[in-house]
Amino acid sequence: MKLGLIVNCIGYDNKCVDVSEKLLKEIFPVLDKFEIEREIIIPNSDWIKTKITKHDSLTFQDAENVRKVLKTKDNKGIIVRGCVEEFQESNVNFILHIDGSGKFDLGDINRVIEVMIEPSVDAVLTKRNISGMDKFRTVIEKFERKIILLRFPNAIIEDGQSGCWSVRLGDSFKPLTASGYEIELEILIQQLENNNNILWLPVQIEDTKISLFNFVVHINKMQWLANRLSIRKEQILDSLKKFK
């Protein structure tokens, strides 16, 4: 069994080395215990400058387009897609993604690995004890889950934007399309579309108060979500009227 580990330090470059060393020091013994091979990518700003043009959706892969994507600071999905493509080439069996903010408890991350190695589990998606986000952003995240339920009314969705998750790569895993912060939503949606066995694992996070609300980013997420689920604008507006 082979793990592809993404310690995503984009936006947290000043903490990148510190967070990565702590994570890897705690995770490696668990991987060794279960005889799990690993391949690791720790993307930061220097990494993205050399990798981003391989995996973005822009027509021309030149320096100006690289600067354009970097300037938006809404490229999390592109980063994950790039990592996934590299892992697939290396015959990785499952992915573990961890935001490099340092918010997640190391013991919880190890539990994600321990649960994910069970053959019956297709994905481990975590549910945070607190949002750790701006209050308005937390409300929007709840509404985004309501939109997903329009398409999957019987689904159990306990979170949808936690940056710690693990998914199994296989024949049912389809290419991702998200470019920004909607990447976690797409991971969830794909698991629901495939009727996969999702295990929601509680995690403790540190409320660092460093996540800020960006109106444009959330408008882009909502537009992406509507397109991804083929939901009409009228349905979203109707849901918004009913949303409390």
C-alpha cells in the first residue's frame, strides 16, 4: 500500500518548515507500523511557480499566466490536482491532504491514516470541532452544504471544507475540475456520486483566527458548485430564501 501525502503550505509559507517537520515526525512511525510506502509533496510558493502550468486550465502556459494564477491566491484546487496527477503516475493507492496551517491535531491525523487503511473505507472526511473560520464564511459553508443536498437529499454531510482528508485512488476516481477553495467540496461530491463509503472522523483544530472572508472567492465557489451539480440559479435563490 502506498500513500501520497500533501502537506499544503500555500499561504502558510512562513510556517512551512516548522509545520512539515512536526507532521512528518509524527506521521512516519504510523506509516512504518502499517508498512505503508509514501510519496510526499509539500507545495509552497516556490513549488507552485514550477508546477502550476502543468495542471491549470489556462490555454497558454507562459510566465504571464503563471503570474495571473498566483495573483488570485485562489489556486488550492490546481495545487491538489497537480499533486494527484503526480501520485497517480507513481501508483499511489490513497491520498492524505493536510493544510499546512498547523491547526490540526497530530493524533487526529494519525487516526485518519489508521482508518483509511481499512479496505471497506473509500474516504475519510473530517468534521471539525469548531470552524476556525470567519463567522460569515462559516455561514456560507453551511449554505454550500445545503446546495449539495439539493442533488443528494439523502446524503449525510457533517462538514465539507475541512483541510484534512483522505481518499482512495482507483477506477472510480475521476479527474478533478476545481481550481480554488472548492476542492474539498468536489472531493465530497465525487464520493457521493460514486456511492462510496465515507467515514466522517471528528478532529480537533486550533482556532488561529487567520482565515479571512473573501467575497469574490465565495462567489466563484458558488458558481462552480452550481455548474458542477447542474443546479439552476433559481433553485439556489429559492434555497437562500429558506436558509436560516
